[in-house]
Amino acid sequence: MKKPLTALLLTFSVSAPAEVTYEQLLQDPDNIELNQQYIREQLAAGELSQALVSIERVILLKPLDMDARLARAQVLFRLGNMTSAQQELEALDQLPLGDRLDEQVDQLLSEVIARQKRWSFEGNVSIGLGYDDNIGGHTDTGNVALNDGSVQINGYSDSENVNFQRSDYDATVSLSLQANYDLGNQTNDSVYASIRASKARGNDSEIKNNHSFGIGIGARINRAPWSSEAFIDWAATRRGDIQPLNSDLKADGEKEPQDDINVQTLGLKTKKTFDRNTLTATFSYSLADYFGQDTSNKNDSKTTSVSVSNFVMLNDSVALINSVAADRRSADKPNVNLAKATQNRDTISLGGTILWQVAPGHRLTASATVKKLDYKDLLLISGPDDPQPRDDQFVRDDTQTTYSLSYTLFGAVVDPSLKDLSLSLGGSRTQVDSNMITYDVTNNRYNATLNYRFGR
């Protein structure tokens, strides 16, 4: 396992509050406390090479300082010098270190040996059960706005032609596999390829029925404290046909198609670690191809997205993630009125997540996200030959708010042999507040997911 910098910081935690400069260290190079303070500051800044120099100096002054020798192996590991890290760990493994250091040495030595294998494989299998209290996206009022500007009372019906809000249970099975190839340099640069697949089925309704498949390739480049990744991804979702429940089609046994979609994405991601923070910036460009229904064939779109997030350890058990994102989506067929009205939009989102390890192996996660969706074109039109706006037409303007809370139990708490298993229980509430009643929708969802990770 990759040793977190916070653990190294604890190894060299000292009481001196003042920042130590390199000039001060040169004036008193044999001062162990000064070296330890300088190590702590360099580790916090992500300057691993500078920290290693001082760790070597501490070992020279205190050859029996086993914490310093373990820290040396950890920093060498982070720098990608696997040969030297393995030599240090194998030497430590022959010494009576005590249970605490013995366990850390064994874990890191296993990781070092595994890392020197150029190929590695990892995967994930999950089984989930869910409950959705508004599977058809029924409006809050049940009313819809018509093309002539009037409101139809209780006029909303979902894709199964049901005109009231209803709930349903669903089950989802998913699998993901990833192959990594280490390029064999000192910075652990690598390339990878991944595949993933999932299948979902509803209990009473067919609306949730779908299967999806995706593949991705990418490359990672590490230059401490920076790491960067370039990736290409292709994803396909097939929702299949559904049987209308309240129509003449039901008697005929005829089914209606739902929207299917293919999405291609090209992206760049870069991260920097400093102190207890990890700052991540992501840029992506996506092409979405909709098909299945006559109207969806005209709604292809392209999206440019930019996001910035920061992960920070507030203390040894609580972490905070803040994020801001912006994307611009536009219709691939700008001359089609419906495509322009539904696809041309800008989105700004703000999010925050708190992760709290309430006890070893028990984690609570709470998050909130607010999205502002700014559409650019009139949604209602008089007809294809009369595209002029009317006083009763609107440009759609939505605000979407999502809250979620989940609890995760890690299998190692129950038995060490279950360390790759986890169970998550959670719920979320999503509410869309629109200037058009057709899109005022509230949805509550609850999930239980059993997850198994392998190959790591």
C-alpha cells in the first residue's frame, strides 16, 4: 500500500513551530531536531527529494533510529527507487522492530515487490439493491406546460404512460477490470487500459432496465509533487424497449424504445499534493450520440467541461472535498429547434463532501451539490414554420440540488480475510427547481451495495 504523507509527517512530528530554512540547516547540520522539523516541512510541501537528504543525515547521526530508516524506504518508494527501497526494507525485516514497525515493513515490502512487476491487474465487482420513489420523473405538481403556453392539470405521464408518481425497487450488477503497465522509470509513469460493464433491472417497471459497457485507455506521468493523466473513454448505454402500461399498445404487445446513448470522451487531469491537500484540475471534451427514439436521433451534443477539486485532511479521521465545475453543452444539429432548446446550455456546479472515519473500518460520507443549468434557447415553439417567440414562451432555467449520506463498513473489521469486501448503505435526495413546471421534479433514492475489490 502507498504510505500516505500524513503517516510520514507523524513520524517526524516535533514541537518547533517556526519554519526551518535550508540555510539554518547548513549552519547546524548535526542538529537532529532541526533536521526532523525540516523533514516534516519538506514532506508537507511534497518535496520528497529534499526530505530524503535530511532523512539520510538523521540516519547518519542515529543509525539505530528505525523510524527514520522506515521513512527512508517510504520516501524512496514514493520517488520510484524500488531497488533501494527493497534493500532497506529487507534489512529492516531482519531486525527485531516490534509489532508496529514489523507490520509496516511487511506491507511496504510486499508493495515494493509487486510494483517492480511491470504488469498489474485490478478489478471490482459490486451488487446493489435500490429503491427509487419517483422512477418516472413525475413532476412535483403533476402538471405540464403545453406548446400553446397553457397548463394541463395532472397532464404528466412517464415513458410507460403512467400519469401518477410511483416507486420501484431495482438491482444492479457491475464489473470493472483494469490492466496497468509500469514504464519502468524512476517516477512510476504508467499506461493503462480498462473495461467495465453493468446491468440493472427494475422490479415492477422497465424504466430502470439498462445495460452499459465502457472501455478506456490512459497514461499517467508523475513528477512529484505533480502527477498528470491523459485519457480516452468510450461508453455505451442501452436502455431497451418498454411496454406502456396504460395504452392501446399494451394490448397489442407492442413496445416503445427508450433513449440509447454512446459517449466518447477525451480528457486531461493533473494533481498536486502539498501539506494535507491534493488539488486536482480536470478538462474533458465529450461527444454524445443519442438514438432509439425519433426525437433523440436529433439530440446529439458536444460538451466541454472544466473542474477543480481539493481534498484536504482536516485531521487523522476527517477529510473534506470541495469542488467547482463548469461545462458548456451544445447541439450537434444547431438548425433543429428541439435540439437547440434541449442541448444548448451552460452548467455551473459547486460541491462539498465530508468523509469521517468514525472508527477503524467505519466511514460516514455526506455530500451536497448545487447545479445551475442555464439553457440558451426557447423550449416551446409554435411549429417548424413559425419559430418566432411568443410572450408565453420561456428559456428554461433550472437549479438542481442533491444531498446524500452514506455509511460504509469495511470487511476487515469483521474478519481480516474479508479485507477486500465492503458494504455501503446510503440515500440521496435530488430536487430540480425550474421556471417551467414540467421540470420541477423531486426524487429520493436509497441504496445498499456490496463491493469486492481484487488484484490490488
